[in-house]
Amino acid sequence: MMMRSSLLVMGLCGLLSLNGTIVLGEDVLFRVETVGYVDQLATDPSPREQTLRSIEVVARPDEPFRSVVRVGSQTIKLTGTLRLTEKGEYACRFRYCCLTDTGETVLVQEGLREPVIRVDSLDTSMTLPENRSVTLGGLTTEQQNSSEPVRYSKTRHILTITKQGGDEE
């Protein structure tokens, strides 16, 4: 009897959230990926898109989530909350931010230089059914130096929410 009680208590502890409430929602994988291409020559008729960076976090409805990934000169952050609606969709509010150290510095005062950081971010809210992807936005740029050919870059941010466990294989 003592062993069963201990297992029951350990099982219930696994369901408790950080604020002490019992969590009944199912976990979901919340993923934002940036796809596209960077610095492709204008002579390339069909540049191939690829995943440039991504971040994901396992989230629970009605609980805040946060993830930070550092790769090379980039720091990617994803924070937010989501809740399950009566229709079975996920209402989410989140902030995505990618900070890239460009390797350059600027003089801010005599003898003091600071790094130049490129910031790519979005802050939004939306409702999305499970196992569905949506394009959040993107950017297409064209760059030409006087001695070099035109180069193009195109990026898109894609959000995917995937239910974890249950019927998935």
C-alpha cells in the first residue's frame, strides 16, 4: 500500500505546473523556422530554399514558454503563451527574436567601441489549428556593390504547432 501511494504522489507531481495547478492540457511542439536563401547571384534562375535557422520549444496550454538557442554569432529567443480554444485550436501570443553579431564595431565614445548587432524579430498573436504551419512574414532584398553582380536574399518565418504524444507515430 505504501508503494502505491508513493507512485500516485510522484505521478501527480508530474502533472503540477510551476504555479502549483494541475495541468490537463497536452504538450505541443511550438516551432519557428526561417527558410529561404541568402546572397544568391541574380544569374541563378531558381535559388533553392533551405532552413536557415529554427527554434522550438515543448509548450503546454495556459503555461508560459521560453527557449534560447546560441549558435555561432546568433542568439535566437522564443517566448510566449498559448491556450486551447473551445474549437480545439491554439491561441498563441509570442515573441521571436534573432540577434546576430555582425563582427563589426562602432565608436560610441572616445576609446569605446560596441559591436553591431543585427536584430530580426516579430511579436504577434494568432489562432492556429494543431499540425498546421503558417507563414508569419518574410523579406526579400537585393544588393549590389559596384564591382560585383547583383545578389538576392529571401527569408520567410514559418510557425508550426504540432501536438505531441497521443495518436502520432
